[in-house]
Amino acid sequence: MVTSKQLCFGIKTAPQNTTYEDILRVWQEAEAIPMIEHMWLFDHLMPLSPDPTGPILEGWTLLAALAALTERLRIGLMVTNNVNRQPAVLAKIAATVDVISHGRLDFGLGAGGNGLENTAYGTDAFPTGERIRRLGEACEIIRRLWTETAPDFDGRYYHLKETHFEPKPVQKPYPPFVIGGLGEQLTLRIVARYADIWNFPGGTPEEFRRKNQILDGYCSEIGRDPADIERSVQVMLNRQDLTATREVLLGFIREGATHLILNVLPPYPEGIVRWLTTEVIEPVSEEIGK
């Protein structure tokens, strides 16, 4: 085996061009399959493809409903768009979901930015550097709110004064931070400082290897053990070529990924989780275990 960490598999169900009932069915099916350890939604206000005018459900609202109707799975958004929510309010939303789920939230956060959504919904479209710096401040604010009694914060972008925050999340000291992003100059520095899990949102295993090395370097600069940060990848399910899907997963595992997410677009037929487990996850696990 390539890594000393245990592999854990999850599924991401995009809540676009589908129904609440179908997503609930998939998540409850996953509850009954021990090899599936975590389930994810995304955080968009308009479908990504192929038709931006189609239906889509809001991520945190849907996650709260699914938290109440599942019992075992780790749950989260991969990842929250930081610029669409004020950090203290987001901290309250996430803490509430952790309470509802009895401590099963993995807190996904990213710098955000989607030009079409920003224009359509009138949300802020900050320059890239500013979005990433805002992400860093948001991580600091949220961590303080989850661990301190009534913190102040006077940053470049956000300001808080005696922010009383109860209840705290169930998980102590706080839910794991899952930070997604690729930026080498700013984003990976934030990952090194705040993340418990780093998610590589897309690219090749070779690119993943290079980003990993950069992240390891930033961890060393601040005296953090790089092994403290679990490495996560998203792999799009290719329903027409499961061999290709398995090979991509294996390529990332060989480069050190242990937190593995199959990104599955709708439709979601009956039995899809069992099928994915049998056709993709079990063969990959067997290959790695040889």
C-alpha cells in the first residue's frame, strides 16, 4: 500500500437537475453500505452544466435536512463559497448542522467565485487575490467563534465585536476544516495553516503530486507536520468507462490521496450506491491491498 493512512470513500451528489427525494434516497442507501464513509453536496446557486437555467437546491439547507435523516455518514459541502456568506453567519449555520447531525459535519470551505452566479444573484465578485485573503480571515474567524467565548476580530475585510456564539459545535475542538483549492501562492498557505483535509478539486495525479509537495513545504515553514493534513481528491464518475474511473482513483492513491470522493452527476437510478461500491470502490480497494 502506498500510504499509511486508511482509505476512505465518499460520494458527491450534485443537487442540480434532480429532486430532494432522489438525493435523500441515495444518501439513505449509502447509510447502509459501510464502505461509504462520507457524502457531499456542492454550493452553487445555478447548475454548472449543461443548462444554467435548470433546477438546483441550496446546499446548506439541503445538508441540514439530510443531517436529520441520516445517522452514520460524515457529511459536508464540497465546498462552501466563502464570498456568498459572512463568516460569522456561516459559522452559525455550520455549527447548527453539526448539532443536528450529532457531530458528523466536515466543514468544507473555499475562496469561491463564479462569474455567472455573481452576476445573476448580485453577489460580490472580488478579484482572485482578495477572495483568497478573505478565505484566510474567514477560517480564523470561524475557528475562534467555535472555540472562544466572545471573540473580537478586526481584519482587513471582516470585523466582529464581542460575538457571543452558542451553542458551539458538537465536535471538539471543532469540526474538521476541509479546504478546497489549487492556488500555489496563497490558497495552499491557508490550507497549511487551517485545514484538516485538503481537497484537490480537479486535475491529474501528476499535478496533484506537485501541489502536494508545495503544501508540504508550506507546512514545514510554519512548523506543522504535513501528515496532519489528509489529502482528498474528487474524481468524476465516467459511467461509460468504469475502468477509466478506477484507474484515475488508483493514480491519485499512489500519489498519497486517502480521502476519495466520487463525483456523481444525476440522474440517480435505484441502487446506484451499491453499483458504485461493487464496480468501482471494491475493485480499487482490492488492487491497493495486493
